Amino acid sequence: MRTLILTATVLLATLSLHSQERQGGPRLTAEEIAQRNTEWMTTELKLTAEQKAPVDSINLLFAQAQLVIFQSADGDREKIRETMTALNLEKEKALAGILTESQMADYKKTATSRGRRR
């Protein structure tokens, strides 16, 4: 019985900590965001070795801009949405010079579906 209570207590504490971490825990840095985006694009879009470095640079540049937008918007969701929409269009233009037409089509398709889930 004590083991069951102890197990339940540990489980609840773990869930509580996980919930707090997701809500107010550490945020990703621009470098981490860019790295995740590049990894996703490398896997999903099958980036070549020549494409990976410039895509990573673009992802870092836009991740830095994204963080500035979030920090300067003071929680104004409409302002964030408008600015992020414009930023994403600029990112697409930058990527269009590096990705193939097929990769770009896949990027737009997948980026749209990823955005809807949020």
C-alpha cells in the first residue's frame, strides 16, 4: 500500500513539473529553434549538403527575428500574428532561392499544415 501511495505521489509530482515546464519553463533560444527547423527540413525536404548551410543561416536569422517579435509584442496576439505572417513570407522568399521547386512546394504544404495545428 505504501508503495502504491509513493508511486502515485511521484507520478503526480512528475506530471506537475512537466506541466509547469511547458507553460512557464525555459524557452528555446534562436539557435535551438533554427537547429530544430533545419533538422526538420533536412529530413522532410531531403536537403542536400550544399543546401543545409544556407538554410541553417536563414533559419537562424528568422528565429532571431521571431524572438524579437514575441518579446516586443507585449502579448498582443493580433500584432504577433500580423508580424509573423509578414516574416514567414520573407522567409519563404529567402528559401525559394535555395530550395528546388519540389522542395519549396513541400515546404509550403507542410508549413501550412504545421501552422494550423498551433
